[in-house]
Amino acid sequence: MNILRLKALAGAGCFSIALIGAAMHPAHAGGLERGGYDIDLLFDPAPVATEAEATYVMPDRKYKNAKGPGGADISPLGFSTSADGAEPYWVPRIGVKAQIVQGVDCMFDYSQPWGAHTAPGSTWSGAFSNIETDIKSNNYAGTCSYKFDVGKGQLRFIGGVFYQDIGGFKENLISLAGAVGRVDLDASGWGWRAGVAYEIPEIALRASLVYNSQVKLDNISGTLTAPVLPTGSAPIYGSTQYMPDSVELKLQSGIAPGWLAFGSIKWVNWSVLQSVPICIVGTPTAACFTGNDASGSLQATSLDLMYRDGWTVSGGIGHKFNDQWSAAGQLSWDRGTSHGYGSQTDTWTLGGGVAYTPRPNIEVRLAGAIGVLTSGHSGVVNGENGYQAGTDASYDFGNDLITAISGGIKIKF
């Protein structure tokens, strides 16, 4: 999805304002992406620059025509065929950038790149699949660059590392009598990034290409709670998974005095996340991580995602009115990562924002966005090793609305 963050990057009498998108789950394309990765602060020409921002996203995804396990109509038993398929959420980010020596800049930032929150409740027909799912993340990153003169501009090499911890829970019905099962999971891992950029500050030109690596999660653990267990709960573990790697190309250039054009293309390898088998501690890995329940697997449950790769394409125009006021607008398209299971279909988003600079070293930003979450259907999808996702529930959804507001402040020294 594209939630909006208004950026202002000054440079030799020119400027750039980028409205950077972040994908929304589950009502929006982009897998588990929320804030994603953002290193734009690294390019600020000030010796020291700090930044804080927050975005509030309001998806309005509605499920309809819902059915229960095996496509059964369980509405005569008191279950609703409709539900609210997404919850609003905040996306914060804090960063600081400093020039270490001439040509070397480093940035440290905290963000929440991944997340998801749905709470359709226990009375809809898909409750055997999901009552509530809530996933959160924390990302702590350090990124540095080295730049030197090449031709009319400067070539910059970029590198960094980041640490992520990810956790959350999922609840669903396990019987018509109202028994609820709950899975709580946590994991963490490290990643790295590398990139290159070329800049000509005099015309506000910048082209950057950045790769962010996968994050290996080989320590997934937690607790399964269910009334059918002898003690009511049991420790669990999951198979090794990977948060996706990504590649993003960004372009911007001055096109007339006070005017800037910008755009980006991003690919995210969400297809690495399919179905995550969950096993009770003590269950042999070979018996749990292969096949599915129908083929003799001993997995206790699973977290089904069944994603395909995500693509985001965006472009926009910015204008500087005077030394204090700038504005920009952006149009973005996200290819949905759901393809038959889930509700992350294609999304179109239109955004705009303003930047106010009361003093040369202080910048205040405010932005907003409105978009369309396109329609679709969620049902059975065949995965690897004969595994089927979507057998617990099916539902439709129409074209829905998504809105977001964003505010931030940058202080330079």
C-alpha cells in the first residue's frame, strides 16, 4: 500500500519532495509490509540531521459472502457472512544522520517495517480461519555511505546492517461450541543492505539502487493455547523462515526552476513466505515440517500466507513556492501479493503533502493519501507438497477505500 511520508531534501537552491509509499496488510498489497525500508535521510546535505515521523493508516476492507470450513454455509448457526477485514494502525520512524568525515555519512534509525492486524471477530463464518491476527516488528539499522566526485556529480556507495525482532499472535475457532485456539510467536534475525547512487545537486538529480537482504528467522518459538491440550497450553516452534529481500530503484530530477519530478520501482520477494508449519516442542522436525495434516504431518497448526512477489511503481511532481513552503503529489500502484488466498489485491493510491520551513534548520511536514483496494475472492489455494490453504474459510470483497495521514519534523545542525 502506499502510506504517505512527506520528505524534503534541500540541495544547491533546488529541492526534492518525495511521498514514499509503504504497503499495508492485510487490506493492501505488500505482504506484511508497513513502513518498509527508508534511507532517504542519508542523502541530507547537512552535517547533522534528525528526523521523526508517524503515519496513521485507515484501511476499510470489508469481507462478504463468507463461508466456513469446506465451503459450508454456517450462517444458520448464528455466524455472519460479513466482517470488517482490517484495523487502523500507526507507523513510526526515528532517524539521525551525521557526516563522520568529508565524504562519509552514517545514519541510524528505528522503524517498524513489517506488521499486520485483522480482527474480524468470532461470530463471522470465517472464524475457523481467523478471529484476530496481530503481528508487530522492530527494526534497528545502521547505514553508511562514501561519496566522491565523478563527472558533473558525485558517486555514492552505500552499505549497512539491521536487526529485526518480530512477534505476534493469531486466534481462531476450533469448534462450533466456541472453543478458541491461540498461537503466540516470536523470532529475530539480522540483515544487510548495499547500494549505489549518483547525484548532481545543482539540478536536484539523484538516481539510487539499493538492495536489502533477507532476514533469516531460525529461532521461531512461542506458545499454543487451546482447551483440547492436556495442560491448556504447550511450547511450540516453527520452521526456519525468511523475511523477504528487496530491490528499489529511485529517480528524481529538477525539470524547471522550482519543479521536481520523481519516481520509483520496488520489488519485494514476498513469495518466500508461503505456509509456516507450527509444531509442539518434542515433535520430530521430519514429521512436522513435511506435507500437511492429510498426508500424515504432525504439525499442530500453521500460519498460511501464500504470497507472491510484490511490485510497487510510483511517480510524482514537487514544487517549491518559496523558501518556506513546498508541496508535492504522487500516484502509486501496488501489485497485490495475494493470488486466490487473502485480500491483498492491487491498490491505487493518490497522495499529496506540504512542507513548511519556518527556519533554515527546521522543517515540518504534513501529508495525506487516499486509495482504492481492488476487489477479489479468497478461497482454496494449492501450495507446495500438496498443501492446501484456505480450506477453513472463503469470502469475497469489493473495491474498498484506504486513507492515511502523516506528520513529521526534521531538525538540522
